[in-house]
Amino acid sequence: MTETRGDKFSACRGIDSLMEYALVDIDARRVEVYRRNAEGLWVLHDYALGAAVEFASVAVVMPAEAVFEAV
């Protein structure tokens, strides 16, 4: 059985210390960052080319283009 992206995220959500989960879609040139808020709910932050992508858990902000630079 093949594990889907939803299955992987579901499994990761069970990790109490995990605060951020990022998915990079190479074909669509999009970055989806799910961030756990103060209430423990996961909030989607969706970035496309031209946006500044924030990875709050490691205090990094970078242009979306930089994510795809070597692709």
C-alpha cells in the first residue's frame, strides 16, 4: 500500500514537539507550510513564486524562488 501525503502528515501531527510541516510541490512551484498555532491547531501558509516563504520553527525567511533554485 502506498502512503499518501495526507497519511504522512497525519502521522506527523501526532508528534507533540512538531511545530511546523512543509511540503514543496516542484511541479506547481508552491510551498505549503503547516504551522501549529497557540491553540494546537494546524494553519496552512501557502506560498507561490514571488512570495517570501517563512519557516518560523528555524527562524528563516527566504524567497520562494530560492527554494526551487537547484531544481
